[in-house]
Amino acid sequence: MNRCEVGTTHWVQCNDTPVKFARFPVTGLVEGRSYIFRVRAVNKSGISSPSRVSEPVAAMDPADRARMRDWMSYLSNCSVVHLKFGALLTHPLTSRGHCSWQTLFICHGLITGEQYVFRVRAVNAAGLSQFSPISEPVEVKAAIASPAPPYGITVLECVQDSMVLSWKQPTFIGGADITGYFVDYRQVVDGVPGKWHEANVKAVSDRAYRVRAANMAGVGIPSMPSDTFLCEEWTIAVPGPPHDLQVREVRSDSLVLLWKPPVYQGRDPVNGFYVDIKEGDAPEEAWRGVNTKAAEKTYLKVKNLKEGETYVLRVRAQNKAGVGKTSDVTEPVLALTKPGTKEIVVQVDDDGVISLNFENSDLTADSKFVWSKNYEEITDTSRLTIETKGSKSQMVFNSPGEDDVGVYSCLVTHTDGASSSYTLSEEDLKRLLEVSHDHKFPIIPLKSDLAVELQEKGKVRFWLHAEHMSANGKVDYVFNDNILSQGEKYKMNFDKNTGVIEMLMESLTPADEGTYTFQLKDGKATNQSSLVLIGDVFKELQKESEFQRKEWFRKQGPHFIEGLSWEVTPDCCVILKCKVGNMKKETSALWHKDGHQIKADEHLGFAEGVLKLEIAQISRKDAGVYEVVLKDERGKDTSTLNLTDQGFKDLMNEVFSFIANTSTPLKITSTDEGIRLYTFVSIYNDLLQVTWHYKDSAISFSDRIKSGVVGEQLWLQITEPTEKDMGKYAIEFYDGKGGLRRTVELSGQAFDDAFAEFQRLKAAAIAERNRARVAGGLPDVVTIQEGKALNLTCNISGNPVPEVTWLKNDREITSDEHCILKFESGKFASFTITGVNTSDSGKYSILVKNKFGTESGDFTVSVFIPEEAGAKKK
């Protein structure tokens, strides 16, 4: 250790032999004078170079130092400057003088942070001296005092001949950083404490300790003596107590607890920590764990605190062997967010720089912003740049990346614990990088991308809608990498109030096929949007533009609003119609079919702007190409409807659909030939296609099973049905789509009833066919002259052969020579009178009869005499 009196260059060695501790009492100083010091280290290789020189230190009497301490304690909230100055004393014989720093003056009421200069005048019985030279500027710092005593002395580890002690920093540090601590010990024998000694020897037996803190104002008073500690080696398997607990970021509902791991780790390394908490005035059994899973870090955020409640905390470490001793308890902490508390704010400036910012207005002259990552002070500035100005501190990420993920905190020293933290997660980093990129390379937001649409007369409009652009915004219109200019072909417009940008073209030609781009620029913000019009996309747009252009010109004269189309009425009448507009009296409307004009008749009509042609009973002959021509002096328009092939099929399918929907449910009836299934439709068309099904399979028709149409009845005939014909039958109407099906179940009672009726009708039909009949051949009246021969023949049918009886005037007659009656071959009956006379006149009948029935045929014979007939005529 070397010393040098201020104002000289003469260094004096203070100790003759090296000391092993970084503490040494210096003696032989002159009271009132100031000294500077330096230190050199020594080992077996030699002595090192001197350390940096200390600040000047005044050698003062302890009483004076105590008085100064009292003054500074009293003026702890004031700013003072301690002025030292000397009087130049002149020797009466030699006239040689020397300077003696004997005078001290305390200047009160100065402003902290300001700089002052001073001058001094001496006074004696002869009067005042001249002013001294002006001193160097002196910056006034906050008043300081020696620190209060430390407290909470505890043992962290104990080996054979040494202990590791820890203690808590003084609650009052005197306004200046603690520069070190002095530890004293005293031996305790049988409970009787001895004298205090400096702790610079090996630990033995039972000892108690005390600690004094020092700062630039001096050494503080000692702490209270610790408990008596037995110096014996720890051999337990679990860890020792964590230590140096610190509470930060106290809020109304949370706080952050930091600690240091145990010095003694036990048999295995520490692998986690548990934090306990309880209310400040709660009993010991109120301790409860904050975390159920061991924390890997040496910090933990405690949440869900009750506002206004006071809490104390402690920490336990664990290893494989178990959970170790608890740490000392923290000082009581009030869960309350102090007024004016601010949090770390993340910002991205216009240049894309990401930073964390913290502000605190309650600073002292010695306050510093200390930034940490994961609660370890940041010393590596390769990835981070920290800048502090006044009450604000900023930490900038130089090259943000995955390595920067973590918990960032900022602590303001020499305050009442001002601190805050910000957790930068991977998601936050990704979001911030996106925002940074947007700020570095700002994009003009778009409400809609570049699009194209057609306007009246087929004009082509390219447009987009920007979110916002200033009055200085510019747009470049680019086609295939060539910038377009306003002219006859291109009309550009940029409405800066609405942000709508557009470019108009009258029409498209093959040369306009390509890529269109709108490039936007507003300051350093840019954006662009492109639209590719090539291939089928361009051709379709060009075709539609040309079509709309022609449409516009077409509509200047008479034109079709709706082209020629057809509809089917509920009664299956087909109407061809079209809606027209811009018609005049002079406008003609002509209908054509297959190039031939359809002459106007009752089937043509025009009402409410609609032209109609009615086809009542459509058939195949109505297929063809229909055309309507509108014409006057303003122009001509044509509408065509192709009703051939598929067009005619589509129409007929619609007709068939209407017919099918009018069909009645399928019913069962009987005939003398068998059973008949039938349905009725409101109207029948010869082109209607139906299919009959039996058990969901199409029926193959034969002589026994036939189908047909009678009027509006569609039927299926089953001749001579048997039980094999029982089942489900259906008729399906074809309409080109799903069709319509009507079904009936021919089984059970329905079949039995129909079959019985068939048997009855069949028998009746047989009887009707085989009964005796007079088929014809007899006249109603026969007028014959007397003497003439009468011969009549008629056909007789019946099975079996009928019996024939002849009657005259309802009386049976038999064959004789005058009236010959014959029945030959079972088919022919003859009536012959060889010579008639007047007695043969009368009513004759032939009666035929067999087992199936009887029938008669009547005729009247009138015989006249020629003379009588002539007299009557006269």
C-alpha cells in the first residue's frame, strides 16, 4: 500500500510486509491533510504495477467526522459543497510562506446537478483581503452519508475451517453506492461472547458475526450480531439455502422474485427451485407454494396477488436427494402499483428499428438504467445497443433473431425499486419483424387489387382502390414492362381523395394481350398490382367487349330485350315468345320458320312488348328453325330459336313433363280378355314416350301382354292372367330428366277381385259370342203379287246349332207343299211359298234358340191382286 499527500509527488510505502486481505489501516497521517492511495499485488513471481490512484481522502479526527456525518444526515435532502481552503502564512524572518489547509466551510442551499465556482477572502484586524482566484467549476451532487447497518446475516456453506456468510444490504445506503463491507467476528464460549476482531483468520469453534457497510462517505455502524454459528462441515445430501432474494416489478397483482442459487449444492447439482409465499402477518403454517413444478431459472413471476395485501416470500432449492433448506424470508412487500409506474414499451420506428423503451421520472443524480436479459445484466453489446438520455432509456436490437427471445427487464438504481420487464416470445418476435419490414419497406395498402371490368359500349376499365395516398402520390401505368402515357388509346385517372386509380380503353385488339401493372409510389412507400390477360382469359374478355360494343349499337334501333324462347302452358300448348324494345309504329316484326315467313293469323300476337307465336298441338312437323326479324329505318335486329334435334327434344321433354304431371294414379280394371291397368292424361301427344315396368323391370310385350292408347287413356292389357302376373306394375313417363312414375300393386285382394271380374266377363263374352242369332237376310216388308213365288233366306249362327221355329202371326207354322221351310248346314234358313195368295199375307217371324240365348227376326208379307191394284190407282 502506498500513499501520497495531495499537492506532492512523493509516494510512501505504508506496510513493510504484504497483507492477505483487501483491507489495511493506514497510520501516520496528518490531520486535516488529504491523501491519495494506490495498491500493488504480490505473488511468488514478483510485484505488480500500481493500481489506479484513489480519489483524495481527508485525514480527519473521528469527532469531526461524526459531526460531519451529523451535518450530512441532517442535510440529507439538501445539496451542499464542502469547501477547503488555506491561509498563506508568511514567516517574519525569511518572508517564505507555505499553504496550510486548515479551514473548512460548508455551503448550503445549492441545486443538485448544477455547477458552481467559488472564491474566498480572508479577514483579520486590519481588514479584508483581496479575493482568491476563482476555483474550478464544481458539480453539486446529492448529499451522502455513511450507510445504515446491514442485517440478516446467515450461513450459506460451512466447511472444515471456513464459512460462507451472506447478509442483506442496508435499507439506507447513504445516497451513494456501497463500495464494500467489513466483517467482524467474536468467539462465543459457553454462551459468553468475547471481543470483536477482524474476520481475517480461519473460522474455529462457535462464532458470532457483524458487518459494516462502507461508501464514499465512510464506514457505517455495525450490524446487530448474528446468531452463533457452529463451524462444522456440512454433509447433508440436499442443497443449502438460496440467498440474495430480490423483489422487483411490484404491481397490484404480481411481482418478480430473483435469487441466487445455494453456495452448498449437496451431493448432486441443483435442478430446480420452489417459491413459497404467505401474507406478512400470517402464521408459519400459512406458507404455500407458488409453483407446483420446480422452476429451472433463478427468477419467477408471482401472479394473482391481492391488491393492498402485504406478502413475504422464500425459496427452496432441490436436487436428486430432495428439497433443501429455505432461504431467508424477504422483507414484507406491499402488492400495490405505485403512482406513476410505467412499463417497458416495445416500439418499431419508421426505419424499422425494434427497441424496448423504459421511462422513469423519479431519478437521482446517481440513478442508472440497468438492462437485463432473463434477469442477468446485459454486458454483451454485439446484439443490443443501450442508450439512455435523461429519464428515458432505450435498448435497440441490432439484428433481431431467434437468439433474442427471452425476458428483458430494466431496473433503475437509487430509486424506490422502479423496474419493469417485457417477455419477447417467438410469436412476438415474428410479429415485430413483420412490422419492422413494413416500416423499412412500407407498402401502400390496397382496398382492392388491380381488376378489369367492361363498361357501356364495351369499354375496358382497369382499376384498383388504394387505402390512402397523399397529394404527392404517383402512379405508373405499365403494359408488358412499357410505361403507358395518356393519349387517344389510354385514358388515365387518379382520384387522390378516394384512392381510386383507373385506366380506360375503347376496345381490345390482339396487340393488347399481356400483363398490366399499376405501380404506386408515395414518399418511400410503394406498392404495385398486376393483372395477366393472356390466352383464353384475354380472348374471352375481348369477345365480351366486342359483343357489348355491338349490343350498344344494336339497341339504338328496335331490338330484342329477351331473345326468342319457348314456354309450355299447363294445357301443353307451346308458346314461342320474345321481348322487344325501342319499337315504333313503323317497326315491322316478321316471323320465319326454316326461312319461310309465317303468315299472320290468330296464332300470332303482340302485347306489352312481347311477341308470341302459339303452337296448340305440337308435333314433329313443328320442328325447325324459328326467326323473328325487327326492322325500321333505324336498324334491324334478329332473334333465332333452333327447335331441331336437341332443341326440339328439350322442348318436347318439357311438354312430356307437363303431360306426366297431369296423369292420374294407375288403376286396375277387368275385361273379357284379362286384366287392364290404365291411367288418364289431360292431353295426349303422339311423341310421348312411356315405359311399362313389372317388378322394376321393363316389360317385354307379347301377344299376351300388350299396351296401347285410347283417347287420353294409356293402358296395359294382361290376357288370360295367372298368379304369376301378380306383383308391382308401373308406368314411367320420359321427360329427359328424372321422369315421372305411377305405380300400382296387382296382388292380394286387388288381384283376386280383378281376376274374378275377368272370369265373369269372359263367361259373358263367350255366351254373347255363342248364343243363337239371326245374322241377316230378311227384309222388313215383302210386297208380292198373287200367284208369284216367294223365296226368303237368312243366316243363322250359334254354338251349339240353334233350333229354328217359324211363326205366322205369332203362331208356329210347319213346312208343307204350299210353304216349304228349310234349315241347311246349321247356317242357312229358307222360307219358300210356291204361289202366294191373299191368305199368305201377315206377320212372319223366325225364332232361333240354343242354350246361350234366343233371338228372332220379323218380316211382313203383303199379297196384292193386280186388278184391284189398278182400280185403286184410278
